[in-house]
Amino acid sequence: MSTKRDYYEILAIKKNASLDEIRKAYREAALKNHPDRVPHEQKKEAEERFKEISEAYAVLSDSNKRALYDQYGHSGIDQKYAYEDIFKGADFSSVFDGMSDFGLGGGLFEEIFSDLGFDIFGGRSRGRRSGARRGHDLQVATQITLKESSTGVEKTIVLPRYDICSVCSGTGAKPGSKKINCPQCRGSGRIVTSSGFFQMAQTCPRCRGEGQMIQALCPQCRGEGRVKSTHKIKVKIPAGVDTGSQLRVRGEGEAGTGGKGDLYVVIEVKPDPNFQRQDNDLLTEIDISLTRAILGAEVDVPTLNGHVKMKVPAGTQSGRVFRLKEKGIPDVHSRATGDELVRVNVQIPKNLTSQQRGLIEEFARLSGEEPQKESLTDKIRKTFR
């Protein structure tokens, strides 16, 4: 028997490589050297490389076998793990059963073959033959106002989608005609290929795994089984939704032979000039005069349901926030309702008459402050204003 190459060298990894690094190296090497991915004249050589790569992975991915190999080399590995013993003269079903001992059963090995577009024959094989398929889900966006998000609203959505063809009822065949077995796969839906020591199957490219073909196409859908049409769908949007909320409307997606998909409606709430939403609370601002802030007053405050009166106590400072209970947005998951938060901005007058200024100066003196005298420049500016 010829001298075996070092397993670490075969996978092009270091001796302290982690399990993830070993798996990654094996995956790349196996995909690169698979016999069905090389020209015909290179298949024999590729088969040998593929067996060598898989044997290296089987040993190095198992901590016990790897420890024996690191200590004793190839002589430390029991003969039952020799790749040749597993593959000699066996069809792929027995090969696959032997993989469990070899450390290759399922998992990464099956994943690699899936990437190559193959199904593995044997007890664990999975057929690719297609059956009835559910239609695709659809997604559409719709805009609502902040007011509508607080009360809920019903929207009519215009939706183009595919529906089952009414002429052929989704078969794609001309009424009265029949389907025939695919001449390439003979009705199996799969094409079997042999590659040296195992067999694999691919989905039939001609019938796409159906196993049957349409003899005469439906004149309306041209064999598609579906036709595109436009629908008007009424969607009830509950109170409390916000931008990014998504509603699922069952059975309003595209049609398939196995049923219709669903429609997902994504909500976008338009910005409001008067309010800013924060969770279920609303933030707004109002301006009040200096005298109202000092003396107190009752002011009008906008809400989503019209104006309400709010008391502003005497001595209110600019920036103070008042809370109006349950004037916000209802919670979409419960009966609770948010509040409206009202920020008060006190407006300082910019242009005072001489009488107003005199009164303010008198107020300053009564408060123990010395008012600033008006400069000559300010007096001249006021005169010619």
C-alpha cells in the first residue's frame, strides 16, 4: 500500500486548527474536488482526491481519532476507519450507512451534496419531486395619518397579483388535453447519475421535478397555470399601529396549486405638524405670553380629537411640561391609552412701548432690582422706527 499523505497537509490546515477551521477546510476541498465538478478525463483522479479529503476529515473532526493520529500517525488509526474499506464495491446507500462510523453521516456531508444540487440515495434520501406548491406571500406598504393610527381605519389597497387561471384551473394544460410522462426522466422527476463509487440524483431539468409535462398549453395562461390580475382589497388597520407595524391578511397573496399565500401590509404613519409620537404618548408645544405665565391662565391646547382647555398655574416657567391623561395613542395590544405631553414656551415681548417699559421698570424696582437705563441710541432708534 502506498504511503499516505499527512491529513493536515491534505486539508491545508495547521496542526492546532479548531474544529470549525477543519470543517471549513473540508467543505472547500470537497466542493472543489468533487468528481462531478471536473472534466470527464479527470474524474478518476478527482475520485481519489475526494476519498483522501473525506478520510482526513473523518479522522481530524473526531477528537479521539485525532488524538491517536497526532500521537501515532496513520498506524494509530483503526482499520475500520480506512476509507477504502467503506467504499469498496458498495452502492451509495451502504456507503452512507457506513458514514456514521466514519464520522461523515449527515450534517456537513449532506450539506455539501445539497450545495452540489444532488440528493443522496439510500434510506436517508430525500426526493425532489415537486408536489402542490403554495403561492408566494406578497408585501405592500400603505400610509395613514397620525389621527387614523389613533382611531383605526379601513384602507382599500389596489394589488396586482397572480391568480389561478380560470380556463385550465391551474394545470397549465389546454382543456381536454392530458399531461404525459416526461420523456427524459420517464415520470420519476429525477435524473440518476453514476460517479464511480456512488450514485446520485438531480432534479430533472426538463420537467423541473414534476415527472409530467403538458402536451398542449392552455391558450390563456400559456402553460403557467396563473394569470395576472388587479384586486381591490379592504384592510382593517387597528388603532395603535405605528410606522413599521405589519399586518397579515391571510389568503390574499399569490395563488399556487397548493393554495394562496398571504399578504403583508406594512404601515407608514405620516409625520404630523403638531405632534410627535413617543411610544403611545404624544408630544406637542404651545406658546403663552409672559403675563399669562406670571399670572396664570386657561389656554387652548390641540389634541387629535380637537382643542381642550388646560390650566396654566401662575409662575409657570418656560419649558415646563404638562400631562393630559389619555389624550395619546391607544396601545395596539391592550386597552390602555397614552397621554399627551404639553411643553409650554413663554414668549418674551421684543418691542415694548414706553408705557410698558415704565411698568416693567417699576416692577423691577419693587422686586429689589435696579432696571437698566435705556440708552440714547435705543431712544433714537425707537423715534425713527
